[in-house]
Amino acid sequence: MKKIVLIGGGNQCHYTADIINKEDKYNIIGVIDSVHEIGSKVFGYKVLGRQENIKELIDKYGIEGGVISIGDNWARYCVSSQIKKLVPLFNFVNAIHPSVVIGENVDIGEGVVAMAGCIINPKSKIGNFTFFATGAQVDHDCNINNFASISAGSITGGYVTLGKYSAITLGVTVIDRLKIGSNTVVGAGSLVLKDLPDNVLAYGNPCIIIKKRQKGEKFLK
Amino acid sequence: MKKIVLIGGGNQCHYTADIINKEDKYNIIGVIDSVHEIGSKVFGYKVLGRQENIKELIDKYGIEGGVISIGDNWARYCVSSQIKKLVPLFNFVNAIHPSVVIGENVDIGEGVVAMAGCIINPKSKIGNFTFFATGAQVDHDCNINNFASISAGSITGGYVTLGKYSAITLGVTVIDRLKIGSNTVVGAGSLVLKDLPDNVLAYGNPCIIIKKRQKGEKFLK
Amino acid sequence: MKKIVLIGGGNQCHYTADIINKEDKYNIIGVIDSVHEIGSKVFGYKVLGRQENIKELIDKYGIEGGVISIGDNWARYCVSSQIKKLVPLFNFVNAIHPSVVIGENVDIGEGVVAMAGCIINPKSKIGNFTFFATGAQVDHDCNINNFASISAGSITGGYVTLGKYSAITLGVTVIDRLKIGSNTVVGAGSLVLKDLPDNVLAYGNPCIIIKKRQKGEKFLK
């Protein structure tokens, strides 16, 4: 089995490890993290080093790939960009829980994480470094752009577009054929009935725009 | 494997084909459709002809059954009626995704389509030509009448009745023991706390009646 | 296979039996119930006797364990207490539908019932005699206390605490890091954005406190 690392030692590290262990395709040899002490353990995995030293770590440990285990979309973008700059051909693998159902003609990028119970229907396009939490559902012919995320229990109708870095949070329903811009966050429990532009926070039933957001502004607690 | 056709060449055709291919019980030999040119291809399947010529098509292609792949409930009723008139013993098969969970003592009719992740609990009665989209949940002792539908992520409590031709759309919650009449549509994201009569459009949290509907009035975009 | 009984002959008895039959780990030899006539049948299972006679029934029928199939949280507490008083080492088994997904390092108590499609994420703690209805989702690092329940289609974020005897009913979303007290009921379709104290009924989008509740007050119809 290929030796891989988890990049990011926070909460998401734990359930990403769970997915990878259940897939049984890769061997997690450690964690790359910018906070925890090198040599210490997170969720049972040794912290091997910092991402800025990824080149040396690859040589030292024989790392053959990795998954970014970070929930914040913008942070996932920054980390992947830095690694790609240092190691342009770094092998970002996917972590797809065995219970995930993927329809025909779904196009899935690299570095995608999908937790238990997700369903992605035919002809949807799933961008790079997207994240799908427990039981997220993407209907047919959707377009989920790079670094976007859909949280637990949220569902989209068919032909929905979700822009780059945008986050649909917990328990959201998005009806058919809507376009949600990039860097936009939809708050928990929302019912989205209209398109949403770039760079906004929106929520409610029905969902309305609450305020503008900056690129990279935090949305997870 | 029995040779079957998909009747209806729109979007629903694609994910119905996906289900049937994953079930691996039937061989889809083509599509019967009233719009696409005969001989052209939809989602990789040849358009064999029109439904009004079903008798000749059966003879010509050795068709042994079919599934109606049409999302609109009333249209599904009209098409099934026409075919039954022309070929009274036509074999309408079910398309049940392998991930669907069906409880003990569930009674399932003919021509039923259930997408990935649906759960139907014990002692529920599932009528003919009903449609269950991704992750729809029907609790115990429910009665889902002919030509009714439940869209993605919607759930019913126990002992719920859904009338003929009625549609529960995306992300709806219906509490226990309610009766929803026939030809009624419940809009997306609704929380249904009271019975609903026949022939209405209703939505909201809590769900209220918005207006009367005509038989066969469109509800899908 | 170990011979077990279902304790409680109401609706929950039927789907608990369905789960146990699909798990294929135990042999249900009958039902213990305080209402139905002894010797009569419920859902195909013989009523063996009353719970106050559990000791004699164990001797007579060679009962090796049981599951309480009662939906009301307080009633489940009362019944389990009485049985534990009479037979301190009674073997309360779990009924976990084969489709349920359980993450790494989840700690599960005794007498737990989880219906089809439930997902429990890593490091959550699932108390004794808890009940999870169809498709309920518990995210990572949650703490679901003894005798609590989560109904169909309801989801929690990570680090959520649900107090003893408390019930999250149908189609509820609870965001990350909230604490819901004990003996509290969250009504259907609610979006919970703030902590909730002990002994209240709360609902709405967003969820607000509606009234105080007494210990053991009924919440199911």
C-alpha cells in the first residue's frame, strides 16, 4: 500500500484517517502539521514535520501521497498551493468513505474528501480539494468547484453550481438549477431558493444575503 | 437478462439507467421517447421509437419490460395509462438502487423507482409508479399512493399517507400520522405539521396552503 | 444464536425485530409486554409475559438477553430500571441495523437501538438505552447521554452534548459545540443554534424555548 500523510492535525484529521483506514487503499505513516510538536502524536499518528519542509519529509519517510485534512476551504487552498509550489507533482489522493454512492459519469478531481453516507448523482462534476461531510447529497448534473464544501445533511437539487471556496454548511437545502457564487457561505438550516452572488454570507428559510465576506474569512468555529 | 426499455428520455432517464445498471438485473436495450429523433442517442441509449408504437416496438426488439423514467407524476400516470391500454400485460419493472434499505413487510407495487440512499421502513405500502429521489425516507406503516413522489432528502414520520399524484419535494419533513391528499404538492424545505387536502400547493415552516392546483399542473422546473 | 426477547410490544417492536433479524446475531423468541394478552402474537412474536415476571420468564424460556423496544425515553428508563432491579445482570443487547456506519473510537453503551442509515462519527460517546431513528447522524466527538434519542433525519454537528432522557425529534439540525440539557425535547424541523437547558420543550427555525416540561412528560403521539 502506498505510504501517505495527512496534512493538517486538527479534528478533520481524525475522521479523514477513519475514512482512509476503512478504504484500506493507503497506509497513513504520519501527519504534517504546523502547530503540534514534531514527534508528538495526534489521533495516534506521529507528527512528521511542517508543510514547508515537505520535500525533505518526502525523501526522509518515502511519502507517496497525501490528503489535506483541514475543514476551512480557504486554508485548504493555501496549503495545497504551497505544497504544489514546493512539489509540483505531489500526489493528492482522495478519501472517499466506502459507503459513499457515486453515480455514472461523475467526474471527480484530486484531494477530495467525502465522509460516510454521501451521495453524488450522475454527471456531476466534483472539483479538486472539495469536502463533503456526513450524508451530503449532490444531485445530477451539478458543478461543485475547487475548494468548495458541503456540510453534513445538506442536499442540492440537480444542475446546481457551487463556486470556488464556497461552503454550504449543516442541514441546508438548495433547490434545482441555482448558481451559488464563489467565496460564499450558506448558514446552517437554510433553504436556498434563489441564486447567490460571490463573497456573501447568506442564511435563513428562505435564505437571504446577510453580509459581504472577505476572501479567506473564517466560517467554522 | 431480460431486455427492457426506459420510457422517457429526459434527465430522469440518466439516473434510472444508472440504477438499473447497478442492480444488474435487466439489460437496457434503448429508450422510448416522444421528443428525441428515432435512431438518435440519449445518455448512450438508442431512441427506439414512440410510446404509441409500443406494440410494434415490442415485436421488433423483443422488449420484455420497461421503466417509466419521467419525474412529473401526472405525466407518469398518462404514459403508463396509454401503454396499459395498448399492451394490458406490459411488464413494468422496478428500479431500486442497491443501496436502498427496505424493511420487513413492505408492500411494493410495479414501476417504482427509488434512487440511492432511500430507506423504507416496515409495513409501509408503496404504490405503483411512485418515485423516491436520493435519500428519501419513508417511516413505518406509511401509505404512499400510486404516482406519488418524494424528493431528495425528504422524510416522513410513521403512519403518513401521501395521496395519488402528490409530490413531496426537496428537503421536506412530514411528522407522524398526517394525511396528505391527492394531487397536492409540498414545496421545498417545508415542515408539515398538519393534514393537507387534495389539489393544493403548500409550503413553509410550518407548511401552509398557498393555492389550489389543477390536476396535472406542472410542479417541476 | 442467543435467545433474546423484545421488551415492549408497540410499534417500535416491529422495526426493532426487523433490525435484529437483519443483523442475524440473535434469535427473537418472543415479546415481554404489559398490555397484550399473554400467549397472543404481536408482529408474529408470542407475548411471553410481563416484565415484573422477568425472572420466571428467563427460567421458563431460557432467555439470554433482550432489547427494550419502546420509543418514549422515560418509559425506556423505567422499564430498564425495573428489570435491572429484578435481574441485576440482565444482558441488554444492542440492535444496530447493518447499514449503520460507526466511526473509529466510538464508545457505545448497552441497550442501544439504531435504525437503518444512521451514521455515528469518530470519538462520539453513545450512552445506554439511547435510540437513533432512520438516518439520524451524530457527528464527531458528541456525547449522547443515557436514554436520549435522535429521530429520523436529524443531524448534529461535532462536539454536541445531548442530555439524559432528552429527545431530538424529526428533521432537526443542531450546529457544532452545543449543549442540550437533560429531559429536554426539540420539536420537529428545528434549527438549534444555541444551548438549551434541562426540562424544556423547544422548537422553531431558529429554535426557541416554548415551555417547561416535567420529567417523564409524553412527547410522542
